[in-house]
Amino acid sequence: MMRKTLRPAMTALALTCAALALSGCGEKNIVLGAACAPVDAATFSANPYKVRQNLRLMYAETTFGRALGNADCEDRNGGFMGFEKYAVCNFSGPAILEVELNGKHDYYTPGVGRPVAVTVRGGVAKCELPGQ
């Protein structure tokens, strides 16, 4: 019988997660990256790319608008013992991104071809640039 071994990077991640007691750390497709820089509505409107109506998406009581690319959203479990449910939406390269949650609009202009991940957790949307 062949014994399975963990790769060193995965072992280090698991040990770091356990040592720091990080909620959600080590989960599938964990998002680690710089926060997206928000822009104001005027800057967003002045961008040559515009949100396309057929690329609007509603997930987890949040509306996402983008100009380009694909989107993939899923529910995840996190927190203590995995009892907290939250949503993560990955965008392949939206150029611009509008996030509406609880009547509040947030605007981002990550650029063409730059992937973006938005986590909706506890009524708050957080945008990140994976790998940045």
C-alpha cells in the first residue's frame, strides 16, 4: 500500500493555520492577496469599460456588475468548526467591478485580465487581487 504524503508547502500552510487559529485558512481556493483599491462613482463612470447588463450577477444578496470575463460563485463554510457560511465570487478579468450589498455600492477598476475575488461575509463584501 502506497503512503500518501503532503507536499511541504501544504504542510507548512496547515501548520501555520493551526498555530494561528486562522478561520477559513487552508480552505479550497483560499484567497490571499492585496485588497482591491476602491474608486469613487465618478472615476468608475469615466472608465471606458462599462458594466454590461448581461454580465450582471446576483449571488448571496449581492449584485455584481462587470464589463468582461467569467464569474464563478460558491458558498463556503468557515469560522469555528465550519458553522459560518459565506460566499466567494471569483472573476476571471472583469476590467471593472461594481458590488452592491445592502444598498451600498462599491466600485473597483482592477483592469483587463486581472482576476478578482470578492468574499461576502457577515454582510460585508471584501475584494482582493489573488496573488498580489
